[in-house]
Amino acid sequence: MTLAAVAYLGGVLTIASPCVWPVLPFVFSRAGRPFASHGLPMLAGMALAFAGVASLAAIGGAWAVALNEYGRFVAIAWIALCGCALLWPPLADALSRPFVALGQRLSAGPQGDPARRSGMLSSALLGLATGLLWTPCAGPILGLILASATLNGASATTSLLLLAYAAGACTSLAAALVLGGRLRPLVKRTALSSAAIRRVAGAGILVGVALIATGIDTRLLSRISFAAPAGLEQALVERVRPGPPPASPVAQRVDLSAPRVLSEGAFPSLAGATEWIGSEPLTPESLRGKVVLVDFWTYSCINCLRTLPYVRAWAQKYRDAGLVVVGVHAPEFAFEKRPENVRRAVADLDIGFPVAVDSDHAVWRAFGNQYWPAFYFIDAQGRVRDHQFGEGGYQRAEQLIQQLLAEAGGVVPSGVVSPQGQGVEAAAAPTPALSEESYLGYERADGFASPGRLERDRTRAYSGVASLARDHWTLDGQWTAERDRVVSAAAHGRIAYRFRARDLHLVLGPAADGRPVHFQVRVDGRPPLADHGFDTDAQGRGTIDRQRLYQLVRQRAGSAERSFEIEFIERGAQAYVFTFG
């Protein structure tokens, strides 16, 4: 309830943000009419439409975004028709007849009011259409809700919080609508007739439709920011969650030298897995008597990939001593939710231990996990005895496995493994990378240096810059920026990045129809030669054949600061996130 209240207050604050301006003409078109039969249905429809579409977009991936685009076309056409009806009364009469007839059919007995019912229906439809077009500013509160929805998957809580946020915004709009209704008689007496007011409202709606349909509204408003609403939202977030925010769900090296208290609770449920690979479904009860290592990973995560040589070696070395390794594949991106992609990754990575496909993050939530990779050590009595977040600390982890196996009475092999990973599984550089991961989708993009900003879900021409500061990047050519990726809309699109690390990786995908996309990598303007990565040759050439992490640069001598550029020969390339090592 506290989170819902904070989400509601965050929505209330949107009235002070520029992103609400495009929908104001649609709201004010109901000013001066009875609020219960015109204003309230319109605002309720807007809140429901926004909450529904935002929930789908947060959990459904690209198909939900595409579906919403068709809904936007319908919404734009309907609202434009409403605007025209305000300009031409005969059109308004023609449009109202079906609603009046429906209102008469729905009216029960002599107390029914067909005109009121038809007004409610038309207002609700206008609200639904407005909700499809409304793109609120992603301030701290809405950003937290959407990020949580993406990470944790579908849930009633997500939809409730989005609905609370939309309801808060509609509360502010309702206040503006009531104020507009009270001002309307004053305007009529002093300046304009009712017909003139309708024409002004109709013209305003058509202007708003034109701005939204052409994308001018997002380009204009992206250059305007109000710091006050964001500051108030951040204060609300910090009041509910005092202290520093929780760490990002990306693995970090941790200090494992300090002693730990080995008692953390019962083995959480594995029942939320959507599929099992390499095993029948496992449960804490069926694993009782075994020592279990639960490994949370995802196949495009470089930190997870670098732990795999050790996890495979432990699974093989201690299988006969009573160890069961359970991989829990918890996706970060929408494409990692597809079971066929996970099955292919498991085969390509030669993973021989059972893997629970946790596409809905149900097992992730059962463990209260926040990291990739994450190890949970469970003893033969079904108790979680310890955990480890991030790569590294392999000797200590193996010694803990040996300790739990010895407690269970098994014959435990001595010594520790020392596998040598190849390609993307090779160990990180001795010197930590100074560049940190950089997401390219507009939801988490940082360091973008092309002129202008990333335009949300719109295709436009971007241009590069002559020089880049470290950890800044640019697009060049025709690109579409989406929530979690950028997609090249024409051949020869380029991405440039200034980095300092030994390795540079980029999560990429082919064209939407599966067509491979060829690319050319340059380092400091030249082919990488000896510094090419596992997925490129010395001339920097490579091919995107599926959605996964690609190693594009591995410097053979040190971790110097370099300028990186990748050019996609064909259109359709999908780029998600840079990672380094």
C-alpha cells in the first residue's frame, strides 16, 4: 500500500511536467460538461489504457510495442475525428447517433438517461484513445516501476502500481478539468460564444493529433525538463527507501576473505520454472540428501559466462560425491525469455547440469535474488548455508562445496579446479576494466553523445561526433531507439564508443526476420588485427547470426583507452548493451 501511495503521488506530480501538455486539449474538450458523465469516464479510460499498455510493454517484449503502435494509429484517427466534430456540428450529430442509440438500449426503464449514457460511452472511448497516446515522463517513480516490471515479470503488483500512477495523473487532470469548467462560463461572458469555444477546442485537438502523429511532441518535449517534479519524486522514493539504493542487478567482484555466518534459511521453491533442460523438474524435497549449488545466470551476461568453466568443472568433479548443480536461467532481455534460445545456448555452452528456465523470474523472486551471477550453497538438510554474488572467489566457493559434502558424509575429492576458459569464457583481465556496461535502449541509456537525444520508438537520422570522451557513444545513420535496444533502420549504420578495458563485448541480434547481418569493426579507425575478439577476424569482420553476446575486441597488450566503431553492412541489426572485461 505504501508503494501504491508513492506511485499515486508520483502520478499527481506529472501535471507539472511538460509531457502532459499534448493531452491537455483532449482533456479540456470535456470542460463545461457534467464531470460524472463526461470527465470521469474519459479520465478512467485514460488510466486503464495507460496501465494496460504499460504492463504489456514491460513484460511482453517487442510484440507488445508493435501491437501498441497499431493501437496508436486507431487512437489518432478517433481523436482526430472528435476534433473535427467540434469544428463541424453536423459531423458531431452524425457521430453521436450510434452512442445515443446504444444508450437507449442500455437504459433500464423510464429512469434511464440515453443522452447521459451516450456521453459516458463517447467520453470513455476518448479516454482509452488518449491513454494509448500518452507517454508520461519517466521520472524516478515511474522508472522504478517499469524497471521492476521488466526484471520481475508479470504480476498483479506491477499493474496495480501502474494503475495507481495513472490514477494520480488523472487526479491532477481532473482538477484542471474542473477548473476549466468553472472558467468556461467566464470566458463565454467576456470573449467567446459556445460555438467559438468548441472550434478553439477542436483546433487544439487537431494540432495535438498532428504533433503526436509526426513525433514532433517527443522531439520538442525531450529538450524540455522540469527539475522540480523529478526532485519531489526522488524525495518520495528516498523517504520510502532510506539510504543508498540497492545495487544494480549486475555482478560485481566481492571480497570473500572475511568469515561468514553459515545459516540463511530453508531451500526456496523451484516450482516457478517454466521449463527444465537436461532434467525432470527438481524440487527441494527431491534434492534432500544432496548438496546443491544453485547458479543464477543468463546467457548474454559476460560475468556469468566467465564463471561457467568453474561451474562445469565443479559439477563434473563432485557429482559422485553428492553435489547437484542447478542452473537457473533468469533472463535480462526479452529474447532471453524464449525457451528455444535458452536451449540453444545451453547446447552451445556445453552445459551438462540441469537448467531451470526461469523466464517469469519466479525462482529469482523466491530466492530474493538481485544479481547475475549468483551462487547459493545448500546443504544436504535443505538449508541455504551461504551465497556468493559476482565472479571471482572460486577457491573459497569450492572449499565451501567440499565442506558441505564432508558434512553429508561423502568421500570428497581434494584440491581445487583451475579450468582455462576460452573466448568469452576466458577470465577477466588482471586489471579491472575502467569502462562499465552501457545500455543502448532509451530506458537505461547513458553517455549518448550524438546531437539531440534518443527519440523513443521513432526512426530518425543520427550523426556521430569528431571525438568522444571515455564511456560516451554515438549512433550514425538511420536508427530506431527502443526501450532496451537500438535497431539499424538502414544499411551501413554505425555505433562508436570510447572505452578503456582489455575486452569489449556487445549484445547483438540479427534482423527481426532472422536474416544475418554482417559487420565491420575498427579500433582507432583501423582493423583490430591482433586485438580482434573471439567473434571477429583480424580485419574486424563478423556476422550476427543470433541474439547473444559477441566479443569484438580483446587487446593483447594491456587495457589502453581506445576508440571503437562497428558498422553494420545490412539493415536490421539489434544492439543492446556494451560490456567490458
